[in-house]
Amino acid sequence: LAKTTQPISMDSYEGQEVNITCSHNNIATNDYITWYQQFPSQGPRFIIQGYKTKVTNEVASLFIPADRKSSTLSLPRVSLSDTAVYYCLVVPASGGSYIPTFGRGTSLIVHP
Amino acid sequence: DAGVIQSPRHEVTEMGQEVTLRCKPISGHDYLFWYRQTMMRGLELLIYFNNNVPIDDSGMPEDRFSAKMPNASFSTLKIQPSEPRDSAVYFCASSFGFRARQGEAFFGQGTRLTVV
């Protein structure tokens, strides 16, 4: 499994765009990149997944450069309710089912 | 669907007592995971089942921990005897088919266990 590295913590203010970058230098050709969000006192929640270029949904955007050695989760115009821990995972695309394995994640705190 | 349901939400017990945590996965899901989360170790996978069969229990810390899945709609995680170091939030998650293969799992609200 590709090892992921992301900042331990980030701070932002309401209304700002937040970008959390994850590095995964040894990502394999067919691996997918997945992000989870965990609010305090709740279980993690799958928010977005991508393979290359850009993916956008109602929660976030995911930018993946051509070499795929990193990815950036972008949260537009954050609010206090976006305060959470964000986990980056690399998912093998073959070899049976993948068991989500979490690192320490990035703790995002949004200030008023 | 109500999502993954765990009970109890909070459990306080004395050292040495038996603790049983319960989980009802989302209907139709064929994968079930048990995780433990602490400040020190983060989110750790303890065991997972596929079609009610335990597949990998290498994350179970020791023999005091056991997990069962008697049918597709129910699983238990038991700690006997419990110790203060078992204090943590225990999460159950479920998934199915291609979503499991893509790393997407649905988590319950967790059980906060405190062993005094």
C-alpha cells in the first residue's frame, strides 16, 4: 500500500478556501485516491475519490496532478461546521477488496 | 436506511468486567469492520468480516478481545476481562461489493468505552 503524508493540522477562517495536500510518492498505476472526513464525536465519512485530474462533488473538489504523487482536497468557502479531521487514503484498484486503513489525518480548525 | 447502528453509545465499566459492543450494519452490505480510535494510536482496524466470516483479525490486540457475526444483520465485539487501557471509541463500519473494493465504508456513530 502506498504511504500517505499529510499535515497534522491546519487553521483557517470562515469564508476562506482551504486546500489540504497529501503526498503519496509510491502510488501504483491503478490506485485510487480517497478522502474521508471525521467530525468530533462521529465516525469517518467518505467524501470524495478520484484517479486523475479533477473531481468535484457537493462537499469538495479533489485535484490530482499528472504524476499522481500528490493530491489536494479543496474545500471552498469553509464554515465553522467544516472543522474536522480529514484523512487521505490510497486505494489499490485490484487484488480484491480494500480495507480502509487510516493514518493520523489533518485536523482542520475553522475560526470565526 | 438508518445507517450503521451501534449500541450502546456510551459504556462505563469497571476493570475486570465483560463488555459487549453491538453493531447492526446497513442492510445488504457484505463487509463489516470493527475499528478502535484513541488519541495515541488513531484509528486502528481490529477485525473485518465478509459474508459473516472473519477474514482478518490481526488487529485484535489480544485474546481478551473477540468478535462474532452470527448473521448478516448483527455483530458483536466482546472484551473480557476489560482493562483501563481498552478505553477508546469503538467504531463499526460496513460496505458492499464494488464500493468496498474502492475503499468506501459507512461508519456508525461509535461506542465510547471507559474502563475505570
